[in-house]
Amino acid sequence: MTFLTKQQKSIIFGSWLGWSLDGYDLVLMLLVIPLISTLFFPTEDSTFSLLATFAAYIITLIMRPFGGAFFGNFGDRYGRKKAMIITIMGFSVATFATGLLPTWQMVGFMAPILLIGLRFIQGFFAGGEWGSGAVITMETVPKEKRGLLSGFLQSGFNFGFVIASAVFFIAVSIFSEEQFVEIGWRVMFFTGIIPGLVALFVRFRMNESEIWLEKQKQKKTEKSPLKKLLSTKEGQKRFFFSLILMTGLMYAYYTSIGFYPTFLQNYTDVEKSEVSMLMVIGTTTSLFGQIFTGYISQKIGRKKTIVVFATAAMIIAIPAVYGLYNAEDTYERIAYTVILIIVATTGFGPIPAFLSERFPTEVRNSASGFIYNGGLIFGSWAPLIAVTMLSNATELIPILLGANIIVGSMIILIGAKINPETRDVDISR
């Protein structure tokens, strides 16, 4: 049995913390989207306000591929650790600053402009976070532990969801409805600076990737990693085939758990306090599910693991959403939540390992960072598509939402089919 060294643990923890903060910020925004829509985009048409707020949220996600490419390039040229220090500082400050934004009532049309501008910045820095953290972790840990630690690293995003849901629950319990509209949502964003400072401290103390240092010593680092990758047919194939897989995973994720709090608050009669409780359960399910899928991907392979869960999602999505929509008590909602989330979101577990194994060291950070976030270029539109589909529906709501999850799952299966198995790849090359 191979044990992890103190430095390996430090790198894993530092990467996991940063990814947790990313999840924390994104779910905070998701949880307060119904409120933000009235504070920053007030109109008589509630559906239009909701669509406008989701569009502002999607801007964060669309900016992430650009951040992934920029900081991926930085990480391949100057080191994974330096990139991680910059990104954690950038989006920690952006999360905190969201709580300082003036509303429409205070400054009129400048309010949504400032919100959108800050989400641009947030998305850019957040886009660089995953690639550097995933790559330095996979380059540092033993080969036989890559699957498990891939799932653990990916679970950090859901841990951020869990903490954000818990903070939301505390906030709606402490503040009255009027107080929450006035100050409660701001306090939630202010708290984002705390995990950011902890992650920054850990990252200053951790070592650089030995595999990257060896490439630097040999003067084999690339000035333009993505350009180098896309200059060959093989590189182009790896890039676009991996991007298709990530697009499906992102679409299924954001049309299920990403749309989940809005679905509960706007299309069912669930109270805010129960929404936060169900989000904690759903994200905890996803957290442990991704650790599990990462672990079994080391046993049966990355591809097979992803295919099993995507196939299950295609079969279960509509019945699970239908059950959730028509559930008559909390226990029923919990059961359907667990079933839906585990099939629709846990296929991400093997992805940090898969993308790191798919590309050579000199382009790994750039390729992994851009492709992971590049899946959002189409996948991030899932909530907006869901709102549009459901706005004029009644009894068809669960079928339409379930069908949206199936679309994501079908793209996943296509992506898994055209990509090779990577479990036994030597990433020190």
C-alpha cells in the first residue's frame, strides 16, 4: 500500500479547497437567483427577470473557458502553483465584492451592469482554478491512487455546495424575509473570503509539481501550449473529443443540480428552509457519489464508469423528476433527490484523472483547464433552456426537465464512445 507524503496531502488539500470555494460561490448565486432577479432586474414579468438573472449567471460560466486557457497557459509556462495562487486571490475577492453591489433601487440600470461586470471577473479567475489544481494533484499522487483522488478532488465542488446550502439555511433562519432582502444575501457572499484565505495560506506552503519542474529543467515547456496542441491532427482529435464529453457532463449537471433550487422555489410549493435542506442532501449525495465513481474508475476504467452512470441517468431522469415534482412530503422529496443527483452528477468523479491522462505535461494545464471549462460553452445554457421550456408548461414540467437531463446524458455517451480509456497512461511523459 502506498501512503501519501505530507507534501502530497498539502497539494491535494490546497487544490480541493480552491475547488470548494468555486462551488461555494456558484451555488450561493444559484440559491439567491430568485431574489437577485427582483433586486437587479425588476420587471413585471417574473419569467423575464429570472431569465435575465440566469443570463448574468451564465456569463460567469462562459468566461471560464477563457480563464482556463489563460491560466492554463500560465501554469504550463510558469508553474501550476503560481497560477493557483493568482486564481484563488482573484475569485475570492470577486465573491466578497458581490455582497457590496448596489441594487436597481439604489443606482438604477448601473446595478445589473456592475453585477454582470463582476461575474465576468469571477468567471475568468474561476476558470483558471480547476485546471491547475487538477493537474498538479494528478501529477503528484501515485498512479494507483489517481482514480480515488480524482473523485475526492472533484467532490470539493460539491463540498462548496454543501457549505453554501448550510449558510443559506442559517441565513434564512436568522434573518426575517425583509432582513434577508436587505442584508442577509450580502452576508452570504461576504463569507466567501474565509475559505479563500485558508486556501491561499495552504498554497503558499505547498511545492510545485515535480513532473512540471523536470520539463522546465529540460527546457521542454511551451510558450503557446494550446497552439502546439492544436497544430496536429492527433492533438485536435484529443481536444475536440474530450470537449464533447465535458459538454455532456456539464449540461446534465447544470440542468439537474444547477437548476434544482430554482425548480423547487419556482415550480413547486417547497419552503425556502426545505430547499436549503434538500440542497444539502443533494450536494452531499453528489460529493460522496463522485468519490465513489473516482474510486471505481480505478477498478473498471474511466470510460466504463462514466457510461454506466450516463446510461442510468437516461433511464431514471424522467421518473425521478416526476416523482420529485409530485412528492407530497419531505421524505419523498429526499428519496427522489438522492436518486436523481447520483445518476445525473456523479460521472464527474474520474474527470480530473481522465483529462490529465489525456494530454502530455507541456500542454496538460492548458488543455485540461480549457476543455473542462469549455464544456460550459454549451452546457451552461441548460438552466436557461429549462426556464424557457417550463415557463409555459404545466403537467409537462417533469417530463420536459427530465428530457433535458437525457439530452446531456446522450452527449456524454457519444463523448465516451469516441474517447479512449486512459487509466493506465503514464502521465510523467
